[in-house]
Amino acid sequence: MLRKSEVLVVDDDPSTIRFVKRLLVQEKIYNVTTAENGKQALKFAESSNGGFDIAVIDQKLPDLLGVDLLKIFAGKYPNMDCVMLTALDDVEMAVKAIKIGAYDYLRKPVDPSKLILTLKHISEKEDLLFKIKNLKDKAHEIGKKEVFKNIITKSRKMFDLFHQIERVAFTDDPILICGESGTGKELFARSLHDIRFGKDEKFSAINISSYQNELLSNELFGHARGAYTGAQTESQGIIGVTKNGILFLDEIGDLDLSVQSRLLRVLENKEYYPVGDTRVKKVNCSFVFATNKNLFHLMEKGLFRKDLYFRISAHIVEIPPLREKREDISLLANVFLKEFNKKNRKKIKGIHQKAMELLNRYNFPGNIRELKNIIKSSAAIEKTNMITKQSLPMYFQKYFFEDKKEDLVPLEEIERRHIKYVLDAVNQNKSHAAKILNISRPTLISKLKGS
């Protein structure tokens, strides 16, 4: 059944008004409003905020021509379909009305069947457009849910972040994602890509801290054939391979100053030179950067270029740490347990209340990644059908239960314990641990050898 259409009938002839209104009301799919002149019609349209679907307009009105009213309606309310009525057989006026935007032009006296047929065609068209819009809206909502499906949350902060991501997704400017290690920065970068491109363009990701300077330049910018020993073929580099998609550069704070200057040229001029090549290459991809460091502190120390910072920070997305959205801890913990059960064919039903209370009190320096590791390790050794506090990792238990009197130890011992605690939290990943401890990886290795 067609949805009801709002119809405005404009005519100074009372008999025509009564006839058309009675005819439309009988069809039971029209709500009819009548006006005696152009001024009244404009007032009704304005008060309804252009809410009329159809206007039936007589050409000869007491205060202006119907075609002039049509022109106003066409300009202000482009979604309103207008049908013109006239007592004259004026082909030129009919053509003019159609050019302005009238749906049809009918002669008076009005043929009831022709008027009803014309309005039904309009209603069917409007109904189809309405359904298409609803389908598009639903598809958009489904698409949004699909885009963020891998980010598990019930936090208001995170939902606000989703809206921010949607707002900046279509900008050509670089985007900077800030957040502690383990907060899911790459997931947000992928969401940005999926909102803008879906599956149509490439998403490339590179972790800057994983490369030495020479290797990083080669990975980013590619090289010419024969640029160095072993370079037997030309390489586009990840910038070239990404083409029109999004390139995600993680840990931008670790980028060496020499490479920073080359990256700045890429962002400013949208071009670059591969290693050992004199031919310029055009940049077509968009950039998303991420860091877990305070770039302002790095700038103060001369370790990060100010001009590069202001170039990459046109839009900043800040991801809150897990401790600032504690409502997600139990949600994520149960999701990770479910994943573990499925992967390892175990049947652990849940997490004991006392264990969950400890999880909710903990600050998670390693954020979501640390929570996932805790659940995995606890589930792996749990012998009952519930994760108990006894199966939680030893470093985690010590955080809550260690006798505080034993804490009266030398400073070196406190440092040794904290390093072990952080290493356990990040699954013995020394690079990750060094970042959390705010020391270099060689310094961490040296401290481990000395302990």
C-alpha cells in the first residue's frame, strides 16, 4: 500500500477546490490542504517546512500566475511535484511549466480519472524514492556496524570516537592517531579506510620501529634497478604500491630525522624519488599516522621536526586507554575467552566474580593487548570450568597480593621487578616493553643482562 501523500491544492475557484479535495480524499492516500491564492499557498508551504509532496496549482490566481508560484516552489522545495491546471489550451505555457519543473499540465474542467492517474503516478514515484532512501539509510547503518565490527566496546567515549572517524574519513589531509600501546590504533586506521573506500582501494601498514633507516627508506620509497648491490629489479616502494588507497605509518615518533625530511617532501609536494633514481614519482595515496609517544616532547628535544608535526596533525584522533573505559574490561575479557575456547576447543564457561573484580581494578599498562594475553594465559592453565583468580598470571597476582613489607628493597630490585612485570604484560616483546618503560631497546637488554 502506498504511504499517504501530503497534497496542497491552490485555486481561487471554490467549486474546483471542493471537487478536487473530495476526489482525493476518497482515494484514502492523500491528506489535502487548500489555498485560495499564491500568498496563502506560500505561507502553508513555509509553515510545513516544504512538507508537501504534491501541489496542484491553477494557472490563473488572483495575486500571481500559477507558473510564477511553480517557479518559487521549484527553487525552494525541489522534492515537491507540481501539477498545473488551466482553462486555456496554451501549449506555450504548458511547455514553459514543464521546463520549470512541473510534473504535468492538465486542462480544466479537470478529468477526474486523469487527475487521479497523474497523482497516483507521482505517489508511486515518491513511495519508491522513499523506500530507496530507507534502504540506503539501512545500508549505511549496516555499513557503519560492519566498519567498526572489530572494535568491541560499549563505552560512550568510543562511540564518540566512531563519529569523529566518520567525520574525518573523507578528508585528503593526513590523520594522526594517538594512543598508548595496545589500544588498537591500527583497527581505527582500517576503519577509516573502510569508510572511505570499502574494498575498492588498498590498505597498507608499516611499523616504523621495525626498520633501520636505510631499510625503511627502501621500504617506503622503493628503489631503482641497480641502486645498490642486489637491487636487480625496480621497486615501487609501499607508497607506490598503495596507489590511491591509505598508507598507515605506525610509531611515527620513531622516524629518524633524515627520513622525516623526505616524508615531509612527500606530504608537501605529493612526489618522491625512489632510492638511486632521478625520476620523480607522484604520490596518490592518503596517509594515516599513529604514535604512542608525546610528539611535543620529541620536538622539544629536537628529535621530531615541527614542520612535519604540523603537516601530519591536521586531524588528531585520540584513543583512550583501557583504564579510562573500564566498562569495556568485562566485555572484552569474555570475548577473548570465547575466542580462546573456539580456537583451543576448551569449554571454560566464564570468569569467576573475584577474578573479574581484580581485572576491573587493574590499570592495564599494556591496554587491550595485555588483557587479551592475561585471558589467554589464564584459560590455558585453568583446570576448572571458570577462570579463577588463582589462574591469573603471577605478575598480576603479585600486583594485588604481594606483602607490602617485602617492598622495602633496593631501588635496583624494584626496577628489576617492574621490568619483569612489563615484559610479562607484553608477552616478552622487548621492543614493546622498551616503549612502555620509555627506554631504548639496547638499554632494556643491558638491564636484563645486569639483573
